[in-house]
Amino acid sequence: MVKKYLIFLFLISISNLLAEGKSAQRVELPFLVVGESMSTPVKERVLSKAQEYLGTPYGFGNKNSSLTDCSGFTQQVFKEFGVSLPRSAAEQAKYGSVVDIDDLKVGDLLFYKTYKKEPSHVAIYAGDGQMIHASFRNRRVQYDAMDKAYYKKRFIYAKRLTLDDQKDDQNLSSE
């Protein structure tokens, strides 16, 4: 009964909006109207998708959803937004534009040299000095502070991929 009442209220609200001449800019699904002011920015959706992997067990070289390594993790997250990243951290580092560490935004990729001179670890910036990544040491996807001595010493650079908030197809730009 409550469900029918809520659906009825929703339909009345939509009818009132349309009757008043107000229209939403985007319609995602039938009867679900999402205006631009109500939509979540794509970078926040990237972080939300990354958080779904928290606790996923680590597996070097794996790229499925039951086990993952750092580049497999970023590859899976960005794939959800139509971005096809290469398989390795070194290859992923070739895409996007370099971002100063003081200008990081949620969703930026962070690259580290861990066991070789080229980028060998990648993480997603989560805001407030935090990153989310597949940790070899802790054998799972987790949050870590960027200012931990281990990561601070090994940080190379950050890259920003072009993800368009206004379009369904996101772009991957290469430098």
C-alpha cells in the first residue's frame, strides 16, 4: 500500500513539473527525471565505483572481479565509464595529462615506482590526501594515506583522464 502511495506521489510531482512548464535537461529512465543540478559528477561516480572493490583480494596479473592487482583495479573501475585503460601501470601512465600534486581531484590516477624505474603501481585519488588501490602488502583493495613514507618516497606523478560529465561516452586522452 505504501509503495503504491509513493508511486502515486511521484507521478503527481512529475505531472506538476510538466504542467508548470519546467523541464529537466536529461531523462535517464522512463519516469525518472534527473536534472543537471541533481546528477552526481562523474569523478564522484568513479570513486563510488572504486569503493565497491574495497576488500577485493589482491592477485598479481589478475584482472577479474574476484582477484585484482593495482592496474587491473583501475582498469575495471574506469571500464564502467567507457574508458579502456591498458593492462599495466606503465602503459596506463601514458594516458591523461600530468597534474600537480597540489591540484589533485578525486578520480585522478597516482603513479608510483615500486619494483622498477617506470611506473609499477597505480592508485585512484580519493580526496583529502587518501588513495584507493590494490595493495600488494595487505593483499586487498583498500584506502591508504598518500603521505605514508613508503608512498611519498615512491610517488612519480599524477595524471587526469578526461571524463565528460555531460556525455554518456567518456574520453581517454593521451599525451
